[in-house]
Amino acid sequence: MRTALVTDLHANREAVEAVMAHAEAQGAQAYAFLGDFVGYGADPAWVVDLVREHAVHGAVAVQGNHDLATVLGANPMMRIEARAVIDWTRAQLDGSQLEFLRALPMWQQKDDRLFVHANAHAPEQWEYVLNANLALRSMLATECRYTFCGHLHEQRLFHAGRTGRAGEFMPKPGAPIRLRQDRQWLVIPGSAGQPRDGNPAAAYAVFDDAEASITYHRVPYDHTAAADKIRAAGLPLRLAARLLTGH
């Protein structure tokens, strides 16, 4: 089965629509949404409804830090522009949408796969997996062969073998990577709604469990329209600029 891994959607309807269409064209048969459905972007209600509809039909959906902050109120540790969006986002969502975000699990496990927003070792602390050492810490926290997480807004792939050391592959979009069975793997698909690697194209990945492979993708979309919506909503201008530059 091919599972589309979509994370950090950040209320960006244009990006998410492009990713979902691309995933369907790639033969995706299932979906896993790895958190941060809201925050930064101008279409939180639309994105929440899309994820909720897929979850009703069996998709994985886990809670991200922006999802939780929207329910509880802004965390003072969040970036200034992120905090500024929280109250606005709450006002865009109805009670059922907020309840959906509140009830999301911090992580889900299916067979040998763990789905979580930030990391496996302390998911509630929202620590980033920035390097191989932190990836190893996360992989050692679970017996699952595959850990899928977001939060970083960049596409990364880490692995660990019997030596107790972790390594990293630099994925190339569109090139399948075979995931050896004698290793653990930590997959970060990149952000669909707000990439931060200098490429404004939306990011996601497809996991093929039959072939034990992961394929990373970048999907161009109308980021100018998404940025215009952010400005029209009166949200911080830097959030619009980030979509245009991918930083």
C-alpha cells in the first residue's frame, strides 16, 4: 500500500490541494497527516475539514504543536508571528473543528510504523529532530521499524543499524529510496504548507510498504495566491513572504 505522508499543512489550502492531487496521481491509497494543520496560513477551517474527513475514513491524523496551541491558547515559547496567528485562527474555527484538534492523539502506531508530529522520545515537548544524534534518540524510543514525523519543515531521512549509530540520506525528489529491513528509519516528509529549505514548492512523501521504499516529492503550487490571502487576512506580513521564498 502506498501511504502519502503529509505534515505541517499550516492552513495553506492552495498547497494542500496541490499535494493531494499529486498524491492521488502517484497512486496513494492511504494518508497520514502528521500534525500542524493550522497556524500561519489563511484557510484553517478548510484544512481542518479536509483532514477530519480523511480521518473519518481511516487516515492517520496526529496532533501538532500549533493544533494544540489553537485549542489551549498561544504558548509563550512559540515564535512571535506564530502567537499572533493563534487567536485569529481560533476565531475562524467552530466548536466541532476545535474539538477535533483537541481530541487528536499525540501519536499513532500501526504495525511497525509510528506516526508522530515532532519526535518519538518526547512528543509532548515538541523538540526538533535536527541531526542524526537526535534522530537516533527518537528511534531508540520505539521498537517500530519506521518513524514518520514532521515539525522540521525540511525533508530529511535518518537510519540506524545494529552498530548503534545513526546516519542520514539526503533525499532527492522523485527518486525512490529502498529502506533496508536491517535498519530503523526516521522519515521527515517536509512541510506541505510552509517549506523552509529555500524551495517554495510544497513537500510531502509517499511510503510504499510493499516495496519498503520512500519517495520524497516537491509540488509547485500558487504560493502567490496563498500569500495574498495571508495579507488580506491581516496576518503578519512575514508569513506571506515565507511562502514566496521558502525560508
